[in-house]
Amino acid sequence: MPTSPDLLARLSNNDDPDAKVLSEMAALGADLSQPHFPHFAFDAKEEASAMTVAESLAQLDFDVQIFAPQDDAPTWQVVATRRMVPDLDELMALTVQFEMLAKTHGVVYDGWGAEIVD
């Protein structure tokens, strides 16, 4: 089943960052009624902070990867992934939760993205 017209209408002209990502995905042909594997990204200056955030995300049933700093990415990167239908309300709630998690541990929540599933 393709993305519902009701969801497309809700995303249209919605300034929320999560809605914008979903709108872009739909424009690229994503079927937002199908499960996707969104990846949620965090940047940490310190390895210890990255590890703490990764542990918290794993406790929330996310698959977590940690990437050490590189020349083109000078911070520790934590990427959390979970199979889910990309629901706007759930994504907005996760954004609030992840922003609080990031603030608590002195890291930056850098948002999310996902490959297109049609």
C-alpha cells in the first residue's frame, strides 16, 4: 500500500524537521506504510560520552554502531538503527527523547535519515 493521502496532507507544508524528512522520502518514492531502517545520528567529542549514549540506545532496543573520529569527521559518531514504520508522531517523540539524551551526556543529536523503501 503506498503512502496514505492523509499522511501526505499532514506532511505538506509542515515545518517540523521530522515531517520534512518524511516528506522528502515520500517525494523520492518511499512507501511510508512499509517498515524502514532509519538511522539516528549523534556526535560526541569524547569517546566516553559516545559509549554512554550507545549503551542507552542499546537499552532502547536499537542496533548501535560507534565510529571513531576521521579526518573528515572529527567527532565520535554514534548511529542507532531500528526497523520501524516511519510514523511521524513516533519520530517526533524519539527526537525529543534523543535531544534530551544528547543534552544529558554533552553530545549532539544530529537527526535521522533512512533509505527509501518502496
